[in-house]
Amino acid sequence: MKIAIDLGGTNMRVGLTDGATVVDTVIEPCPAQEPEEVVLAQLKRQISQLMRPEVTGIGVGVPSVVDCQQGIVYNVANIPSWQEVHLKEILENDFSVPVAVNNDANCFALGAWRYGEGKGTQNMVGLTIGTGIGAGIIIDGKLYNGVNTGAGEIGSLPYLDADYEFYCSSRFFSKLHGDTGANFAKLALAGDKEALAVWQEFGTHVGNLMKAVLFTYAPEAIIIGGGIANAFALYEAPMRQQLSTFPYPENVAATRIQPSTLPNAAMLGAAALH
């Protein structure tokens, strides 16, 4: 058994896992604006609720740059006090089991590859589309981190007058169209023409994002996670229409693109870091 942590600025999710099964979870709001020690104390308290003798390790997914070797997290998104936290050392000292720390998008990719829609591939990209864009890369059956988990930051690539993250995440809806993706999804599903047109535009941008992934990695599969993955049916058609202009159609045909249906993929990926 392993303890897996999916750390976010909104919620701190701690789970007890056994292989592909999340046996139990403790989910609490993250005290994101509090000092480093307050956030750490809550995390330790949540871990303690699930700790038992059978636990052989702890895996942590964090929305930040991570020194995987040392287990140090830097500049954690939406938790301002976490500028440099030696998380591996802290948790190993407290719980006396090995601790592995990685970027949260990498954990999603690893979970989707080992237990979800990416299972059976050797080369896969896990793409999280939500408040931002994250990507985890599986190459030759191994998670590829790069330096300080910096590989796969595709959302930061320049695109139009900003970057892919601006046009292919929830920012597209809030910044350009003045509402949330969730509300646009409700309207579109009810047949609202303006909302459907917004999703058409969004899908075109996502199609260009997929082109960037294909040019860079040419994977067997691109598995989509994050909140906007649930609306895949609303933007799949324009995404694929945009992909039809990709100069290597054989690569498009060879790449499976689909949303993840695996619950707790990031948590299971964190557990699989060991």
C-alpha cells in the first residue's frame, strides 16, 4: 500500500492506494494563503489519518517545478508561501517511509499510462486542460522529467499574441468571453448558438495545441485530463478539423486522442512514482 497526495491550491487530496485502487481518501480545502508551516501541518495531519503499518511509501504530485532527486518543490502554483520546500526530507523524517515527489501533470500522465487509457503504449502524452495547461511525457515506457520536471511545458509555448495556455485553458473562456467554461458547456448543451460557436473556436485552438504535441513527441496516444476534459464532445469536432491540416496525416491517424475516464489518475500516478 502507498499513500498518494494530489496537492492543489484549492484542495489537498490524500489517498491510501492499493495498486489501481484508492482505498480511502481525506480531502480538505488547502489553506493556500497561510504560511508554509500551516500548509505542511495540515498535509501531515491528513497523511496521519491514513497511515498504517502496510504503507511502504508516499508519492506526491505538486503543481510546481520539482527537483525530483532531492524532493524539493519550488514556487508552488497558488500556494505563495511554498517558494522552496524540502518536501521529501520533511515527510521522510516524519513518517519513516520513502517519499517521491513530482509535478502534478507528470503524475496524471503516469496514472493514465499505467492504469487508464494510455495502458499498453510506449510513448504517450498526458495533457491536462483546466485552469492551465500541463503535460506529462512517457517515452519508451518511462516518465520523462527533464531538468526539474521542466519537460512538457507545452502550454507556455508562444501562440498567437500570447501562449497556448491562454487560448486552450479556462482562461480562454474567462478572459476572452467573460464566463466560465462550465457555464458555456451548460449553454452549449442546451443548444445555445453563441456558446456552441465559442466551443467551436476553442476546439480550433486545441487542435493547434495537438499539432504542437504531434510535432514535438509524435506519441501513440494523447490522453486528456483536467476539468475541460469532461466537455470533450463539445470541442472534439473542430479540434479534429484543425488536425486535418497537419502535414503528416499518417501521424495523426496513428495517434489516439481521447479524454481520461480514470478516477483519481493523478493520485494513482503519484503512488506509482515509487
